[in-house]
Amino acid sequence: MLVDFRPHTRLRGSRPVDIGATVVPVLEALSDSPVDLGKVRVVADWVQYRENFRGVVDLRPILHVPAARGPAGTVPVPMGTREDDLEIAVDVRRSADVPLRELAAERLRERSDHVVLEDWGRGSESCIWDFNALYWSALELWEKASGQGYEQALPGGESDARNTDAARELVDELFAVWDRLAEARALPEELYVVELGVGNGGQAKVFLDTFRERDRDRGTGYYRRLHYLMCDYSQHVLDLARETVSEHLDHVSAFALDAVRPLTALGFLQFKVFLVYVSNVYDNLPTDEVAHLGGRTYCVETRAYLPAEAAAELAAELSAGVDELPGLVHKLLRLGPGLLPEAVPQHVPDVDRAVAFWRRTWEALRLEERYVPLAGLDTYALSDPTVRNGDAAETSLGGELLGPLLQSGADLRMHVSNGAVTSFVESLKLLHPYGTLVCHDLFVTEVEGYRTHFRGPGKYDGSVVNWVNGPLLAHVGRRHGFDIRYERFRHRSGGNIVTMSAQVGD
């Protein structure tokens, strides 16, 4: 048996975790079960997101053969590999509030009373991302029901992006580049800046106000030539942003787009953009997880479900059978709360009831997980091929890029950040040779960070949040000829936001 207690820093301090109370009851439940103790892993995490997709105790089967969707047969097993069958996961933060031994014993018994919403699949394919997309497309209805704007759900109640000092620093760096190009008579007439994930326009307004003021003071005339492109998935958010920057509208365009594929809408700007600005977007894009356990490489497959008690309550509220819930949930995801009452008026008579169903389902939603072996990292694709006009423009990024990180030492489980990687690579193609990409987000900056802390998924209001695999983005960026740098956000003490910058290497 292997016991992996990851939040080791919480064993000391003014309020230390009692490791005996958080792990020993699980071991006692295991000793009373028929499970082969020599093939069990017990993993303890501190799940910092109060709203998340995990139970206090979860079981994760470790498969020895590929899933049914792949070719049949076994995967070669290296010598010296641990052949574990099961991982038991414990949330240390919540374990003190429950009868842990009894809960673990119950989980170790076979149970099939929860309501499954989907088949097993990679994390990026889960319906949690359909819920995530629904949140942004129907944000106005969610905010009306919750009584607060989405930014209030962020730590501190606002984004660091609208920090005035940060905006001034960014503008001055941009002007320094343009001054050098102007002196060499190499500065284009049209000066493009792109913001991905514009939110309610607060960052754009701070940037544009600062830009205009600094340009007026310097007399350089750059504001007259500026084209600022605000981009977001949500049309509602873009409408709010346009109101926020109303005094700058002569210099602003708005684009509704999927942040994973910015080139789809912005391809006409390849190699023309001097600044791509991204804030709190990458952590909200679909991702898989992979793991290297006991010498073998696995993909983490997930399956969304509703716990039995929550499902029964939901079904009663809808005057529906529990077996009808999966169909109703998928109708909600396909049609949205605005149209759902027209499709199933007997269960959801009006939009308010549809929104309530949406919010209650999201609150109850959980994920099962299992480890499925990979025959080799070269069989795994980080991203799908880019397709335009029916032709593949380029091949996908290969899983072999994960090798140096995933196989760097002790057992490791980490995000692949598939959506962030794809968005990042496409955004780099927008940059002028003297352009810069700046991103503020939740980055894991060292691989070791995945061995000691839980990094998601968590729930922010109605959306999904995962920390972003910084070492992987840096590796991919260098492969594309860019220097990648990470540093703590300079203009606010505390917090977890990290600034990534990318520029063409020397």
C-alpha cells in the first residue's frame, strides 16, 4: 500500500492538520474490506475550492488495459512497475466534518445508486464543459438568479486586470517598442492590440484611458492609430464591455469567439498584433489530466453524475422520474434555459424554473474518475488538428511534449491544459515580430507544484476552473521560437495570480 499525503505544509503551523484523523480512519476501513491492500494507493489532498466535483472520499479504479474505445489488448508493462488496482482519494479539508471511517467503508462497497450523465471519456470531453459554455452564453440569466455579477465570484471580488499601475507599465513598454520602430521608420500605420476574455470591459477601459493619457502627454499620436479588439465567448459580456468603453468606441471592435481558436475570427491579423492580452481565460478552458504512477503512464478519464439523494430531490422538483434526469440535463445543455420550457413544459413551466434547475444541477454535479493506461505518449494528442476550409492546416501537438514533465521523477498527476495550449499557440501566430503576449492567470510554474497541491477542477459560480500547466506552455512556446517568462503579479501582494509573457526569442 502507498499513502501519499500531499498537503504536507498543513501539518505544521498554528492550526495543523491531524494526519491521524484524516488518514487512519480510511486505513481502518480498508483493513475491514476485501480489497487487496498491496494494490491500493491512498491519496490525501487539500481541495481548496469549496465548490468542486469531488466527494470527501472518492474511489478511482486503475485499469491495466486500454478502455473499450481503443484497440483491444494489453499495454506493455515496464519491469519494476507497481500494478495497483485502486486509488482512494481523501479531501483533507472536509474530512474532519464527516464520520470518515464509515464514509470510506460505504464507498468501498459496490454502489450504483447515483445517476450517471455521460459515458467515460477524457476530461476535456466531459459535459462539465457544456455547463461551462452554457454559463457564459446565458450569463445574464445566471446573474439575475444569483443577484451578483460574475466578477464578484472571483477571489477579492474583482480581476487584477484592471489595476491602473499594471496598465501604465504595459502601455509604457508598448510605447518603447513603437518608438524604436518609428525611429527606424518601420512602424505600421495601424497599431493592433487584442484582448481575449474582455469580461465587462473594466480592463479595456483602464488600458484605453491610460493609453490616451500617456499618448497625449508624449505627443506621439499613437492613440489615433490604435485598433483595440475586444474578444469574448459571451455576447452579453461583449455588450457590457462596449458600454464600459463607450468613449473609445472609434478605436474599438468587438468579436464573439471561442478563445480556444482565436485564429478562426482573427486570422486576418496574423503577424500584425503588437499586444495580445489575456486575463483569467486559460484556467477556464477544457483540459485533460494525465498521470505517471508506479512507472506507467495513464490518462485520467471522467464521468459526470448526480449523487442519489440530490438526484431524487431534483426529480421531485421537476415532477419527473429519476431515470428522466439525464435526458432533461442534456436538453438543458443543448437548448439553454431560455428554450427549455418550450421543450418540456410539464417539467419546467417557465424560464425561472429552468434557471433554478440549471443551478441546482450544477451545484450537485460530481465527477467519477479512473486511470486508463496509455500505450505511449506519442499515441496521445494535446490538441486536434487545425482545420480550415475543409483542409488540415497543421497537425496536432503530440503527446511526446509531455514526456520531460510527466516522467520527471516521483509519481505525478497533472493537467494537460489542452484548450490553453491550443489558444496560446494560435495567439502566438497573431504577434508582430516585436509583439508580446501577456497573460494573468492561475499558473503552476513548476512541475513539483502538482505533487503538493490540488489544482482543480473547481467551480467558480457556474463555470469551471483549473490551474494552468505553466511548464508545458513554456515548453511549447520555446518550441515555437518564443521566450516565456513567469513572475508573480507585481501590483498586488498576496493572491495566486501569475503573469506570463511571451516574446520572440533572440
